[in-house]
Amino acid sequence: MHTPEQTPPPTPAEGIDALAFLHAPVGIVLTSSRVIRAANHSFAQMTGHEPAALQGQSFRMFYDSDRAFRDTRDIGLQPLRDGQTYSDERLLRHATGRAILVRFHARTLTPDDPLANLVMSFTPLANPLTGDAPKPILTPRERTVVAGLTRGQTSKEIARDLNLSPRTVEDVRARLLKRFKVRNAAELLARLAGPAF
């Protein structure tokens, strides 16, 4: 048995590209029209699934609701059509139901129809001092409000999407600002992505 230092590099016949995809240190997913065609080990581990079980599944499984899944569909399409990489921070649902805050990057292989063939990467936003993954500290309602904030939505827009009153969303937002000792949504999102999370 080889130690990591003694393991010879794979040869082209062993599929270097496939090995790089499967064992990349970030989650990588290939989708066609929002259906998973391939997911690597890092993504499967991050989301609590087996890689083979993800193939053929709709990406809907990582969202709290049909509406949240629908609403993210068109986010970032213009940069993808222009041949650019799109990036944001978003919440995904782990197999256990808890939220995972991730840095998301996407590039399309088909700019005329960006979602037809999409390559995505996901990195958990971790504590840079310890490397620990974010703790599941948000309730489901808080997760949906934070997800709206990461998309740049106002409280009224979030309320409309969730069929809540704007006052309810404002109350959730105010509790989050107080709990994380921040003054506004931008600081809240920065805090959730940083060491305090």
C-alpha cells in the first residue's frame, strides 16, 4: 500500500480528468436543465448524499420550497449568456434538513441556453481560523429570509415570495441583526460568512 507521498500519479489511461473531477477539494456538479448529470465526492459529502444517488435528481432537492427553487432559476443568467462565470452565496439544504451556506460559482457550456449544460462549484463558507464548516444555527424561517437577502431582495419581496406579511419578515430580520450584533443586512451576510458563524 502506498502512502500519499509514494502514490504514483495516475496515467492518462486511468482517467486523470475523471480523478480530478471526483476528488477535487470543492464540490463540483454538472447539470442539464437543472437535473444532476454528475456530482463529485466533495459535493456529495457536503450535502450528505452518496454521489451515485444524486445522478438524475432535480436540483430542487437542495431548496426548502418549490418557490425558492423557481426563484433562483433566472439569477445570474445574463453573465452566463455573456460567457462569464456567475458567483454568489446561497443556502443549500443538507440531507438532514439543515442549511449549508456556500459560495457558488457557475459557468455554462451552452451560452444560448445557459441552464442546458451548467458546471457549478460549491464551497462551504467556513470559519477561516479553524476551517470548521458553518454551524446549523438558523431556523428554517431564518434560512429562507437569509436566502432572500443573499439574492438582494427587500423584506417586502421576501414576504411576497414566502406568503408572509412584511412585518413578519421584518421581525425575523430584526432578530437576526440583534443576535449577530450587526446594523444591516450586508453586515449580517458578512457575519454569517465569517468567523462568527
